[in-house]
Amino acid sequence: ITAVGNLFFSNEEELDFEVPGTVGEVLVEVGDSVTEGQALVKLDIPEWEEQLDALEHSLTTAERNLTTAERNLTSVERALAIKRRSLLQAEINLTNAQLALLDAQSKWYRITPTELEIKEKQVEIAEMQLEEAQNAVVDAEQDVADAEPAIADAEEGIADAQEELDEAKAIGPVIKAPFAGIIIGVNVEGGDKVLKGTVAVQLADPNKFEADFMVSEMDILQVKL
């Protein structure tokens, strides 16, 4: 069977930068043979270290945010406990004032109208103080409810910052060959500013080729594995 088609590498890969930066060194040229794991392109190391420092600083900041959120939650929880104790005391005070008023009313013949009025006023004051204590507890409970999500947000911030730092360390500033082959394209030079996803080099396995071509309906029956 004779046919015409295009021959191309069956195993070809474009190797790109996984982080932005400045190209420091290009260690290969088109046509070079490379081995698996060989360094092909390096980013500027000082700039890379600055990026790591920035990511570590972000992680430290996230950890501080968590500490601040935890302290704030502890503070509002303590305030809530104090407000609840005040509420309990206000309830006791009101009960005592009401009992004192009932006692005075039962002895109306032995106390003056002024003394009875004082007892009634004390009940009114105790009721006002109870209402204020109840409102204070509601406000304190809201403060706790508002503070709790900040803990989750801060923990999520730490997880995200740690993940970014771990990924950056795992990636590194060097593009390496994922398999042995030849360089069929170099797209960057030393000093170039590159973005994440910029293709630096193209690598192909010279031992594996493919070809696409058409076989006629008369000849296709002769094709076997």
C-alpha cells in the first residue's frame, strides 16, 4: 500500500512556566538531546526567593489573623459570660424587690404611703435593670455569633496560604525534561519576563512517530495488525 501523509512526533510536549518571573538561564538549544529530569530553563533565583518570601509572609499573616480572631472570640465569650451573670443578678434583684413590695402591701396598715411608693419604685428600677441586662446578653450573643465565622475564615486563609507555599516549593524555579528526547523549540531567552503558562521549550521523543494518511477502500482490506 502506498500513501501520502504528514509525519510527526507521537510524543511531543510543550513545557511551560508554572509560576511567573524572569528567565535566568536557558540551558538548551533546538536539536539538543536531553535526558529525563535534565534542567532545561531556570528562573532568576533571587526573584524566585523573593516570591517564596512573599508567600511565607502571607502564611505568617494568615496565622496572625487566626490568632487575632481566636483572641477576639475569647474576649466576646468572656463578655457574654459576664453579661449572663449580670442578667441572673438582675433577675434575683427583681424577685427580691417584688417580694419586698408584696410584703409591704400586706402590711399596708403599718407603713406609710411614701414607704410603699419607694417599694414600688424599686420594682420599676429592677424591671428596667432586668430589661437592660437582657438586651446586653442579646448583644453579647450576637458578638459571639459574629466572631465565630472569622475563625473559619482565618483557618481557610491559612490552608490556602500553606497550599500556595507548598505548591511553589514543589514546582521550583526550574523546568525539567519529563522524558528523554530532543528539543524542537525554544521560545524564551535569559532576561525575559514570563507569566504563568508561558511555553518555554518544546520537547519530543525522536523514537516515536505517527503519520496520518488516507487508505483507499480498495486497499483497506489489506491492512492488518
